[in-house]
Amino acid sequence: MIQIRDLSKSFGGNAVLRNVDLDVPEGEVTCVIGRSGSGKSVLMRHIVGLLEPDSGRVIVDGAPLDELTYSELRQVRRKFGVLFQGGALFDSMSARDNVEFPLRTFTDLTPNEIRQRADECLELVELPDAGPKKPAELSGGQQKRVALARAIAIEPKYILYDEPTSGLDPETSNTIDELIHRLGTTMGTTSVVVTHDMHSVLSIADRIAFVHEGTIPWTGTVDDLHRAESETLLAFVRANEYKIGVPSETA
Amino acid sequence: MEVPPSDASLAARVRAGCAPLWRIPGGLLQGFGAYCLLMAEAFNLPRDLRPSLYARNLATQMVQVGIDSIPIVSLATAFSGGVVVVQAIYQLENPLLPLSIVGTFAEQSILLELGTLVTAFVLCGRVGARIAAELGTMRVKEQIDALEAMGLNSRSFLVVPRVLAGVLMFPVLYVVAATVGMVMGGVVAELSGVLTIQTYWEGARLFFRPYDVFFGLVKSLVFGFVITSIACYTGYNAEGGAEGVGKATTRAAVLGCVWVLFADYACAALLL
């Protein structure tokens, strides 16, 4: 389980996160929603220890990240797969090498098993033929899908997704949403999805956390969203123009 | 920068104007501390290190730093060797001096100084800039974050093979540079019509000391470390987008050249 307690972070005097508390239950998909620049990605980076909080802490499976040595932190990070917003594929490697990289680095699989697993992952993201291509030869959406294949390759306990469907066509977005949902239901993977795509949120979320101006003023399930009264949350949801039964101002 | 009020005294205006200058030593000290820290963290190799992973990376870097640099290093030192001989002939037109001294002059210049320094300056541009641009791009495109998020020690994984490749391959490049420089010097001597290539080699052998080669090898090893480690530092700490990568690349080339000069002096003062 991931617990975030009283976490604050500023950059150059600009408070990005302020006293944030959040629990990410195991085996569920938690969607972190909010406007651009609200601090969602900064929150995600704290979860995997890429940023150090000014105050507060992140606890992963009972281990407070701020109390770990660098070596221990790296062990904790191996429980995670992270899909970065831009994919963050290694330019010098082919798509297949990118997917195989964590397998070669952290597992004792044989070369044949590694190749097989990489094929499986590329097929899961519907890019079975992308293996030999370099990231520069792939579209933005394809890069993101290869990055997703890399993130799931070692079957991590937790997967963090930073805007997994942004820049993708609706059909591919649905595929990614299905994959995120399937990983949760079939493998028990815990997912944290940072997004402002409400269509995805409504398809995959078990829990939703709404980030607004560096705080999390609302958390709940999709059903709770229908009954939410927070004006800022409703304004955000309405801006996505989805008819989800939230009370509108004109109603 | 602090802007003093218009009625401030001249002393206050001068003080405010000089304020950025006072920050320079602090900034340099901070930068040097960060550089030392990066090197210490990088060479504190993880216990779960997979040698095969690093070996493959090291081999790639050795090719890129060493083998791929041979043509440009050869070209630069060939011309340096030729120029040294032309200038020696011009300066030593004295009937009291034997012509073979041209070879001695070239041998001393190339083995002690030009073979390493010209190579180092060329490689500040070719190797230093490439490493800084590569790591800087990895930084701004979140690839270094991706390595860290996977649980890999990105400092060790990225810095150690590049610095080791520099330390191992620069002496090889020095041998190539010195050989090409000396041979080209001989060719230019023959073409000049003033002395024969045999006279040139006689002069080169006359005052040859194996210690000169040892000195050149040690210097090139030091330069290899300086250039690659500074490039790793500037690239690894690049900020922003394309502009940040550009700045990191420029800093790698400029700082590399400056620190090569300091290291050159230090080596001469300590070893000669």
C-alpha cells in the first residue's frame, strides 16, 4: 500500500503541493485528476522517490522513503513500473531493447525468455511489429505504448501512469484503458493514473483523488463523484463535458 | 541584480554593481562540490551491479570515445607535427646548429606537449560535447528519471563507463597522435628539401627519453578523466529543454579546455 502523509513541496518559493494526504489501496486503480499545473505529476514523482518532499512523507509497503538509504530506495523502486508523460524511451535502443532492458537488468531470465516476454508485452500494447524500430521512427502514441510495455515488462507490483492516454487516438486510448483495468483485475497490480481525461477515469478508476492548487480537496469513487458537491471538482468535471449525472448549476 | 536607489552613494552603487562578482567564487565552489559529489556517488558502485550490463556499455563508449576519434585526432596531430617542423626549420636557420635538431625539437614538442594537448582540445569538442549532449538530452527527456525509477543507479550506469572509456582510450589516442605527428613531421622535413628524413629521425632519437612517453601517457590519462568527467557532470545536471542541452554542451567544451590547461600545468610541475 502507498500512503502519502502531510506532503508539501515548493519550487523556488512556489508551493506546488501543500499538506497532501492520500492512500492508494492495493489492487485498485487510483486516478489522480486535476487541471494542468495543479501538482499531479509532482505528486507522482514523490511516490517513486524521484523528488524529496520539503515536509511530510511517502510510505510504500510500510517503508518511509525518507528514511531509506539510496540502496534501499532502489530496492523499493523495483516494485514500480513508471510510464512517463513523454514515454522516456532510450533513444539509442530499439523498441524491443527498451522493453528488454529492465528484464536484462533486474531478472535472471534466459535470453529466450526475455525475448518471449518482450514479445508478449509488445503484443499487449498492440505493437507486435515495432520491435526493431528506434523511438525516433515511432509516433508519439506508439512511443507511449512501447514505454507502457517497458513499464509492465517485469510485472511490477505498482504501476504509475503519467497521462497515459494524452496524445492518443480514442481507439488506442480505449486499448490502454482496458490494459490498465486488466492488469488490475487479472494480476492484482496497483495503479496510480495521473490524468485529466475524464473518459479514462470513468472507465478505469476504483478511486479518484482530485488535486487542486496543491491540495487534495476531494477523494472518492466514481459513484461518489455523482454526488460530489465540491464546486471546483464539478467545474473540472463539467469542463470535460461528460454526462455523468453531476448536478449542474442550471439544474 | 540589486538596483540601488538613484540617490545612493557611489560606494553603494559600486557595491551593488560588484555583487554578482562576489557570487562567482561561491558558485565555482558549489559547482566543484557538486562535481565531486557526482563522481563519488557514481564510483560508489552498487553491490548488485551486473558486470555484463556495464561491460557492454563500456565497450560501446570505448568505441565512441576512442576508435571513432582516431581520424580527427590523426588529422589534427598530423598538421601539428608538420607545422612544428616547418617552424623549427624557420627558427633554426643557423649554420652552427646541426639540422638534426629539427627532429629533436619535433620529438620534444610532440611527445611532451602537442600529442596530448592537441588531442585533448580536439576531444573536448568531439567527446566532451557529445557526452554532455547525450546525457543532457537524456535528462530533459526524462530518460535519467526512467533509469532511476526502475531502481538503477543512473550515476554509476551512465558516468562510470564514459569516464573509464576516457581514461582507457585517451592514452591509446596519445600513442596514435604522437606517432602520426612524428611521421608527418618527417614527411614535411623531407619535402622541405632542407633536411632528409634520416637526419630528422637521427635528431629525434638523439635526445629521446622513454620518460617523455611515460609523461605523455600519464597526462593523456589525466586529460581523459578531466574531459569525460566534466562532460558527464554538465550533461547529467542539464536543465530545461533544448536550450539547457545547448548550455550543458558548451559548458562541457569550455570547462573541459580550461581544466585541461590547469591539469597540463599541474602535470608539468609535478612530473618534470
